[in-house]
Amino acid sequence: ERRAEGRGGVAADMARVSLGESLLLDLRLSDARQVLLPVRDGPPDAPEVGQRARLLLGRALELEGDREAAEPHYRRAVAGPDRQLRKETQAALAQPLSGDEVRASHLLAEARRLRERGRREEAADVYRQALRLWPRSQEAALRVAEDDLRLGRRERAAETVDKLTRETEPAPPWVRPWSWLLRAQLLDLSGERAAAVAQYRRVLEQPHGQDELRERA
């Protein structure tokens, strides 16, 4: 019975860490921290669960602009048993986020929330601010290209889409299928319907869990 309870506890902690990671990826940083804090030490028989929670907590705090508070969590994570997590944590310790990247991440979070509420034009303005601060942000570049397309700036949008579709490590991962969708729309506007349909189908095959993307494709 104790073994069964232990397995249930590990599963619950793993689920909590997974939820925390999802919230972090969605840039809901405060919510992520609240979910992850109770499992930061992990179950005794699965220390890698706590190791991941510590890494994610460090990332959330650093993205909030508190590198000093993030470092103790990174140091705990880098001492954990999972080799890949140690590697990711070592990279986080060695390469602090720049102030511009942190500020841009806050703008990305704001833009996402505006977009979720249907305030697309306001969101696009915030994405442009984020891109000026952090030119390497693929998400900001994608949303700016989307707005350029809406405004009829096809050449500018196409240039950005070409760059995004060549990225070998899209971040976030859903940037890739969204860039395919924008390419399809550009082809459609140019009268290349068959090529556009092929791109739409490509998006439908790999929507990366994005309901809006699937619907638009």
C-alpha cells in the first residue's frame, strides 16, 4: 500500500511540474511559480522531478527579472541526477538573460493576453515593441509579419516569413506551422492557389496543438 501511495505521489508531482512548465511556456510566470514551489524538492524516490521543478522555477524568476532569486534554484538543479537537466541548467547559469530579453518577454506575455482577448491590433503594437528590444524573438517577428500582411505590406511580411521557415530550432515550436500558414496566405494573395493549398495541408498535418492555427488553415 505504501508503494502504491508513493507511485501516486510521484505521478501527482510529475503532473504538477508538467502544468508548471506549460504555464511557464505560456509566460504566465507568477502562476507557474505558485504551481512549482510545492514540488521544488520532489519526491525522495524521484529526485529528477524536483530537479526539473527547480530549473523551471529558476527560469520563471529570471524571466520576471530576479536573477538573484533564480540562481539558488539553478544551483540545486545542476546538482540533480538527470544529465540533460544538468546540461540545461549549466547553460542557464552560464548565460544570463539580458535585460532587453527579460523586458521583451514581459511584452510578449502582454501581447499574448491582448491577442487572447481579441485585441489584435493592440497586440501587434506590443509585439513590435518586443521585437525592437529583442530582434531575435521569433514569436515577435512572426506576429509582426502577420500584422504586416494584414496591412498589405506583402514584401516585408514575405521577407520575415522566409527567415522564419528556415529556422532550424523554432522557438516557440509553434512558430514553424504559423510561418507555413503565413506563407500559404502570401501564395494565395499572389494567385498561386495550388501551392497555397499544399501549405495549408502541411499546417493541418502539424498544427502543434494550436486550435486557432488549425481553424485558419
